[in-house]
Amino acid sequence: MAKVSFLAGKRGFMTSTILLFSLVMAILNTSNAQIGVCYGMKGSDLPSRQEVIDLYNQNNIQRMRLYAPDEAALQALRGTNIELVLDIPNDDNLIQSIAASQATADDWVQNNVRNYPDVKFRYINVGNEVKPTDSFAQFLVPAMQNIQNALAGLGIKVSTVIDTRTLDDPPFPPSKGSFKAEYKPILDPLISFLVNNQAPLLVNLYPYFSYAGDTNIRLDYALFTAPSPVASDPPLEYRNLFDAMLDTVYAALEKSGGGNLEIVVSESGWPTAGGKDTTVENARTYNNNLVQHVKEGTPKKQGKPIETYIFAMFDENDKGGEEVEKHWGLFSPNKQPKYQMNFN
């Protein structure tokens, strides 16, 4: 989870047919904003994989992000309608080996994808928030290419996940968004790969961390509850921090040859403990508002729904780092909701 500060600145039949068609398309487009939930497993007291999949189904959560292949989870997903985003984790040896050998990529896809023909794979993510200093950074895009080759005929897109640490300072106004020079060796070939394969870019986006790290950002701006625009980037105005952050990434992509790329928000959420304003009520407000808001798009991409994954299904008491990292769950380990959520 990246922590970046975003400072808020201050007649007849034909017509009827066209209107009906427009309404149908609007409904279909809204459905593209289907909400998923990230399934992290760094907890000592979590339910079984089958119980978790059952919980997704019971709550009509139709998409899942899984951070590494897990045989029990993949078995439990067989025959369900849950669409899966599956990660290849940040493993130096694995990503380098996949990049160096098509046979290794083929084996990985056979073992973790093709052996599960009744699992609905949506994307394969190679790496998560890869940094220029990571030893395997230079192998990221070659590994993605080999995985794409291995998936031939399956219709599954390959991508990776970035975070807002890739953005230059200052991150406001959004129209000035650009990527840091040190990330260009990763991002330039990555963007070219995604453009060539018509695949989305996945972005972990956390208004919470920007709010927690900047006393100038209002809570209502972070929670989608501001009654009027808070920030201005003429001619656009911003009533929430999520939009400002996402439009900054869109602007950076435009400056890097990726202006037509779709962005999938691969993580977003609000913790219930461990940090500034980490309450159950704030988490409920943020996540429920997020579900509704992503149907509408951002000021820069109005009317374009945003596929979004809430972080996370459960609190994870075995996670390292600051205490706040452990408290993002929508559900307690006993499978009871921590607060009411509407996933529709």
C-alpha cells in the first residue's frame, strides 16, 4: 500500500429507439463497474478457503483478487461465477525464471490456470507495486510477455499493479500528473505492452493514506461526503480525493503514450483501527460510497465505470508493518460483517 499525499486545491419512433438504446447501453456500462474484493490470507484465524468462497457467493461478491496461486482456493472456485484476478507474486527467482524461459511460463500457466478450466480467470497480474530498486524489475515486462504467450487462446489479459508512488510531486492538480523519471524504465515498456495487448493497467489507490499524511485534506473530501467541490483543476472540479488521485494517473498515462488505457482499481479501502480516523463508521462510509461512486467515472472520464476491488475481505493479523495494515477487513474471521455493505 503506497502512502502519497494529495493536497486538495480550492421525432417519433427513431428518437424513442435511440433513447432506449442509450438507456440499455448505460445499464450495460454500469455493470462494468462490478465490485470485487481482495482475498488476503495473512491471518492466523481465517475461515477455510471453501467457507470464504461461500461467503463471497452469499454476499453476491462476483469478483476476487488473489495474491498468489492457492490450490485450495482455486479448487473452491471451480464452477462458481466468481471472476478471478490472480497474481504472480513479487518473487525474484520466479519472475526472472518466467522472463528467461517460455517453458517456465507455460508450466506456470498449466499448473495454475489451464488445470482449472471451470474457474473464471479475468486477469493474471505479474508482480505488485514493482519498484525500480527491485532486483527483478527489468524482467517484469518480459515475464508478462511470456505469460501472455502461454495464455494463448484463453482470452485472459495480462497486466501488473502500480501504486501512486510512481507519480511525480506535487500530485495536484490532476492535469499536471506525470510519472517519476526513475520509474520510466519500468513504465515505458509496460505501457507499450498494455497498449499492444489492449489490457488494462491495475492501480492500487488509497485516499486514506493521502488523508492520514496531510492535515490539509478534509475528511469529507476523502470519504466522498463533501457537499460541494473542494478542489479545482479548471474546467474540472473535484468533490472527492479518489477522483483527483485517479485522474492524476490518467493524466500521467496520457503523457506516456497510454491515454487510451483502461484503469482497474485493484485495491482501495479504509481501515477500522490502527491509525488516524480509522473507525468502523468511516470505513462503512468510504466503502459503501466507493461502490456507488465508481459507477459514474471521474471528472476526466465522466460516465466511464471503474472496475474496482475493495481491500480486503478480512483483517490480517499476521501482516507486518504498521498496526493499521492489519485492519482493512470487511468481515471478521467468524464471517460476520464488521459493518453493513451493499456490493451492488
